[in-house]
Amino acid sequence: MSKYNVLLIGSGGREHAIAWKLAQSPLLNRLFIAPGNAGTAGVGTNVAISGNDFEGIKTFVLENHIQLVVVGPEEPLVRGIHDFFLADEALKNIPVIGPQKAGAELEGSKDFAKQFMLRHGIPTGAYQTFTQNTLAEGIAFLKTLNPPFVLKADGLAAGKGVVICKTLAEAEAELTEMLAGQKFGKASERVVIEEFLDGIELSAFALTNGHQYIVLPEAKDYKRIGEGDTGLNTGGMGSISPVPFAGSEFRQKVEERVIKPTVEGLKKDGIPYQGFLFFGLMNVKGDPFVIEYNVRLGDPETESLMPRIKSDLLDIFMHTVHGKLNEIKLETDPRTAACVMLVSGGYPGDYEKDKTISGLGNINKSLVFHAGTHLKEGEVITAGGRVIAVTTLAADIKTAISTSIESASVIRFDNSYFRRDIGRDLV
């Protein structure tokens, strides 16, 4: 049996969950995570290299005989890490899980994604795109829509570039701030205004090599900081998988109307694609509409997805890169996974770092995935806004949620906060 040296790029909860899953594979020889966090250090070897340092990654990959690179976050993909490998004589035969720059535009540009959906008949809301020079036209377009209004920064804004405004006045002010006031910097040089879709949100996932694909379990994440889905948008406060309202009929519609036409559309457009596809969906009266694409797994959805995948993840990746994805029959755990995210006080606004975390060793009913942590003199300390994800697998959704909340209550650091209502809307 061949054994593989794998490099996983990233440092968040998503990467700890992927690393945790990869570490279980009998096909794994050595697992490295760049740069990783305090949690990934427990399942592999952390390497102090940024995911955007392509030259540093090249040196490491060659020196450590890496046979597979898995890219966790979106930024290195949008910057073209896969293209960098393909263009380099020494790297070109090392497979990368994560699309090339052309495919990464599905997440890198909201306008590109919308045009792609319209071109390939993928259901989505009506939209138009505006710049600072067409601000007046943007305001005129807002007046043709019914509230609420959805405004999206065209570029990458760390999951915070989408604003939903309840009134026309609020939408006009927000559009002006995004375009003229550069609220999201370069990301909001162009802003997509789109029709508000009234329904329930969820996330669907697939893994593809551009020819074949497998559908992964779906999840629902919770973006708002406050209970009852109130307050500011965050990178995600928790997630649930599976999603009770997404039955087999709905999942079939997602595959037929969204996943299949996306993979076929990439092929038709001549865009090579090897990696994950994330579909931000709205269930509108039983029909799926695409709100957005991401070109990697979601965070914190990955923290409830990975515990439900029974199949060997490294084996799935090797089948992907060798064009044999159609030979994989994905095995999943039927139980519910509930993930609750502990965050730093003040997040998603200003917050303090370097707080000592205690209680991690006292968790025995749940899995703990590190998001924003690092090790300092043997202690685990906070290093980000979203700090720890706590996930529980249980036979029913109520038990999964209550156990995750119970476990999250045991973990302590100054000004920590978590939502106690994750998944309650699904019960």
C-alpha cells in the first residue's frame, strides 16, 4: 500500500477538522499543516509558512517529498497557488486539491459567479453590478426592487461582504459607503445588488475533478453574532448537519439543478476544476436557488461535515486526482452533528488576543476543533475572533445541540462568548 506525505494549507477550524480526518487514514505517511494552529499540532506537524508564500511552500514541498497539497482557505486559490504549481517544472506533477485561478473566480468575483449561473441556467436571484462611476444607476436600480435589499462586495471580504438592508434609505447609504467610501477596500470596488430571496438558507458541497463529482453532506450555518439571528454578520457561529428540511427530494433537485450544471458549465467554459465546490443555497418553497459559490469547504460547516464522513478522506482525494472519483461510494454517519463556535469578546468588531484557554482537557462527549489558537510556552492561547469549535454527534438534533452547549460551557477564556441557540430553529 502506498503511503503519502500531505501538506494542508490553512490555520482555521476548517483545517483542523480536515487534518483530524486525514490523520485517521491508513494511507497517510506524514501530515504537515501550514501554518496550522494549536489543534492541528496534535494531529500533524505545523510548519511556519503562510498559505500565500508560494516560494516558501515550493521549498518545503520539495524538501519534504510532499505528494499531495490540500488548500483549505480561498485566498491562496484566488491568488493562483494551483497555477503556480502547474507552471513550475519541479512542482507540476504534485496534485493540488483546490481549483486553479480561473475556477477560483467563482468565489473571487460575485459578478463572475452570477454571469456563470445565468449562462448555464442555474437558478439564482436577479442582479446587476455597479462601480463608483455608476453609483447613480445603482441607486436607480435599488428603486426598482422590493425591500429588503441585498448588497454584495464583488471581491473577497472574509465572509463579511454581504449586507442586507431593510429600507431603501439604508440601502442607498450602504451602497454609497461600499463604492464611494471603500467600506471593504478593493473588494467593494464593484458591488452586486441582487433580488432578495425569501426562504431558508443552507450549504451544499461537492468534490470534483472537473469530470466526475461526489456530493458531500449538506449543512446549515449561523452567521449572525446574536441569538435569534440578530446583530452583525460573522464568519459563522455554528453549524448543523444534516439539515432536517433538506429531504431526499430537495437534495435531488440540488444535484440536478445546481451541482450537475455547475460541473458541466465549468467543462463547457473550458475551466479546469479540481477541488471542493460550496453552494450557498436558499430553499424557496422547496426549490433551491444559488446565493453564492465558494471554492473551498465552509467554516464552521466543515466542523460538522468531517465527523459525519465515514469514508477515508485521503483515499477520496487520491481517487479525485487520479480521475477515479466515480469509483467512490461515500459513506456517511446518519447521526446529527451540531457545532457551536466560541468567539472572542467584541468579535466581529475589535477584540483582544493572547487569552489563555482552559478546560480543553475536560471535554469527553464532544470533538474540539481549534480555529483561532496558537501555542505559547506550552499553553493554548487565543489568536483570532473565532477561537474554538465544539462538535457533537448524536442520534437526534436536540441531544447534539445540548451536548455541544454543555461542552462549550466547560471551555474558558477571558470574554469568551457563544450562541446557545444554534440549530434551535430546526428542532
